[in-house]
Amino acid sequence: MTREELATFDGRDGRRACVAINGTVYDFTDSELWQEGNHQELHRAGADLTAELMQAPHVRAVVERFAAIDTLSEPEPAASGGGKGVMIAAVVILAALLVIWLLAR
């Protein structure tokens, strides 16, 4: 399945709710936690959620309870390192705030 095909399984308007994780496409349609293709206002069906799963509070075994219906035919794009950049920015901002606070004392 291509990314374009996966995008059509967005769980909206009666369509199936499918996501790709590590190259495997899973069908989450019957999950109460994926109503209308939306998972807790954080994730949308019809996409590759590999990176998001790394930050999810549950384990891979939870995902694998659902039917694997296909494989993603396109490789996952190279990681942009965006998560690391956000963390570095947060640390820099906190350090700057600490310096300002110390100087204001």
C-alpha cells in the first residue's frame, strides 16, 4: 500500500481507520479509541505513525492486537531529528530563563 492509498483510510465518514507502523498497516477501525479516525486528539488514521509510537505510553503488543492488513510499499522518510531539535530548544529557553532570573535577584 502506498502512502497515498493509506491516506484514504482515515476513519472519517464511515471509512476504515488504518495506520502504518514500522512498515506494517494495521486496521484500528473497531477500536473504541479510534472513533472517526481520531485517537485521543493526538493521532489521525491514514498515516504512518511509526515515530509517534516511539513516544506512546503503550507497548507494541497493544498495536499488534489489531489486524495487520498490508505493508507500506514506500520506505519511511529519513528522520528529520525534529524531536531532538524541540528538546534542545526547550533546554536553551529554560537555561536563558534561569540566567534572567538569577540576574534579576
